[in-house]
Amino acid sequence: MTAGRLLRRGMVFGSALMTTAALIVSIPQSATATTTRVLQGSATCTDGWYPSSLQIAAPVNSGYTAAQNQVAVPATHAIQFTNTISSTATSARLDARCGGFFGENAYFSYVPANLTPGTTTVNVTWQCSRFPVYPGPYVHKCDAASVTYS
């Protein structure tokens, strides 16, 4: 009687295991390439300084990520960077500091880049500036100037 009970339990367990394996195999797995895209960004400051402390958020209301693979362009004082973002992102925001003031308290403002969802590379150029507000400190503002796809 005990051997029969163990045999039945083993068969039920084996059947459940096979059903689970069949489900895992039959559920389509999404490809990683279709869930992300590359954002190539370029930022300049209107005052001629290099922008610093670059942080990207895509979409706008998501958390920030430091701009990756930053390269300075001496001819234009631009910083170019490349980040991986979600292919479903419909907007991107850049926060950066201008004016050579790295440690000051600051407020940030922006005009976002409006993105079309997809998997093609998106290229965004930002124009950043810094201006005082009363009673202080400063507002750092980065506006998306152009968006192209490649």
C-alpha cells in the first residue's frame, strides 16, 4: 500500500514537472534587442563652458542615470555621450551644470526631447544654460534642440 502511494505521488509530480516544462518552452521569449535602444546625446553650454554632471532620464519621469561613455569635443566645448534606454521611451531629459560651478546648490529645468518609440538609434542635441534667480541660487536648464534617428 505504501509503495503504491509513493508511485502515484511520483507520477503526479512527474506530470506536473512535464507540464511546467512544456509551458516554459511554449511561452515566447522577447529578444533583448527589441526592448532597448541607443541614445546618442550631445550637450553644449551657451556660456562656452563644458557641461558637467550630466544625468539622463528616459522617459522624463523615470530615475536618472549618469551619461555614459562621455567624450569632450574641444572645437565646440560639447560633451557627447551614449546611453541605452527603453525602446518604449517617448521622452528624454538631460540635467547638466554649466558655468564651471560644480558644487553649488542648483535648480534644474528642461525642455524634453520627444521620442518616437522604436529600436532605431536616437540622436539628441541639448543646449544648456545657467542663469540666476532671486534670491538664488541658480537654475541650470537643458533644452532639447534637435532629435534625429539613424
